[in-house]
Amino acid sequence: MTIENPWHNKPARAVRHGHFWVPGERVERDGETYQRGPMFVEWEAPERVNKPFPVILVHGGGFQGSEWFDTPDGRPGWAQRLVEAGYAVLVVDRPGHGRSPFHTDTIGPMGPPFSYENGRRIYFPTEALPTHTQWPFAADDDAAMDAFIAGYGPLPADLEASQDMDADRLARLLDRIGPSILLTHSASGPSGWLAADRRPGQVIAIVAVEPMGPPFADIPNIGPLNWGLAAAPLTFDPPRTCYEEVRNAPLEALRVPALVDLPILVLTAEASNFAAASVPIVDHLIAAGAAAKLLHLPDHGIYGNGHGVIYELNSDDVLHAVTNWLDATVLSGGT
């Protein structure tokens, strides 16, 4: 048996670090009081924060905030890299995920478990293998796949309720820490739009990496995006009282006042089945009034990535594309 100490070759770091909770609602059940869907927040900051806005990292799917830390092959993830770049960084476990407890009596039924086969379909689909060169371990490496799948749990079965909880907790996190940048991945993409809708002016920018979509899609094993960009309601002008009105409205009539002029970067990868969904997402964001832009990595000389782009072999290169956009679009005028 080989002894492996993961800290052996890691350099020492001088950072500030902590955690706190965004509490959930109190609910009554059989004469007892419980808490529904709290959100765990882990934060890290350099000794000197030299960027004007914190970054909130919001994980995707049935995963948890750990996807922003070390990569599957042990390199520093985006959370550490952003701290090194001078940001204060907050990593959340969305309600019912990771360290944020899930109980069906308070949150509701669970969705299906996350299978190995589903992981392979999402992260290295067979049809993309010729161009997918950046995945951090071999597709037949069973031990590495075991470790990767270990972080996955079920989503709440009610996607609208789940996104509503996400948006509420993120909004109250913004109330606590002030104006911030949201950086989402995959299934948390809609929660980013919803949080910005609920706290106009508190979200300085959104970077959505391979967001869930397209608008109005019914996502297998997850649920429908009935309100177009999200499963939960957005605030439209003119108002829309039900999702059927949103579905039947022309695109140019789906303005969302809180998103007007909000800088949004939607990032897509070369070898991902999610990339095609982002084109209509950007169209809907622009119609809503956002200053939305699509960044398709091959158009910027970054090749070989799939849906797990945030922890693939060239993840630092991808993050540089993101921070360059933040520098040019957001931080140049930040105070």
C-alpha cells in the first residue's frame, strides 16, 4: 500500500479563511420547529484584497462547492486562483447540497441519484472524444471516476422550489457582503439570473460557465425551465402572471428590469453538449436588457474542453479569459 499525503508538495499560503451560514426559514411540523434549506458559505481572502468586488462561486448540478477547490488531478482550482489574483472569494453549497443539509420533510422529495453513466454523458460524451483533450483523468480510470462521482448527490425533485431557495439565499448573502460578482456553473446558471433579479444593483456582473438551458427546456432528471431562463419566476416588464404568458410572448417583450445593462459573460467549451444551449440563452438575456456576451473558448484559442471546463487540464487558461473580461468590463470602473 502506497502512503499518499496530499499536503506533501503543496506550498504554504498566507490567506484569511472562514465560514458562516445563510439560515433557512423556520417551518413547523408536528409541534416542533425546524429549519429549511440553510446555505453553507466558505470564504477565503488574500492578506491584501485588491479587487473591489467579492466573487461568489456557485456550483452546478447535484455537486457541491468543492468543485471550485482542488481539481480532480490535484491542481489549484478557481477558488484559490481568484484569491491569488486579489479577490475575496465565497464558495457556497446550495441548499440541500454538500454541507447544506437535505431532509425531505423540510425541503421536499429528492430527485434521482446521480449515476456514473450520467456523469460520463455529461463530462465526456462519446461523440465529443476526438476533440475533448483536456479532461483531467482517463475515461477508463475507475479509481479517479469513483472519487469524482463521490461528490454528487440528488437535487430536490421540485426544480422551481430549489431555484427559489437558491435565489433567496444568494440574495441574502448579497445583503450581508454587498455588491459582488456571481460566477455560476451548469445548473446554477438560472440561480444567477434569479439572484440578480431579486437584488437589483447588488450583482455587479455574472459569469455563467456552461449554464443550464436552453430557455424553456425540460432538463432530463432535473425538471423544466418553465419561465424561460429559469424554473422559478423572473420579474418581467410588462409583468407576466404565469409561465404560459412568458412562453407565448415574443422575445422582445421579455424585458427584465433588474438585468438591464448588467454585464454577463456566458462561457462555452468546444467539446461540450451544453454549448449549443447557450446561444439562445444569450439571446434571451439580451432581450431582457442585459449586456450579455457569448465567449466560446475556441474563438479565443482555447481548445479541447468539455462541460467540466473549470477543473480541466487548462483550467488556468480558461480562468484567465474570464478575469481578462472582468478586468476590461467590470473592474476598470469599479470602486
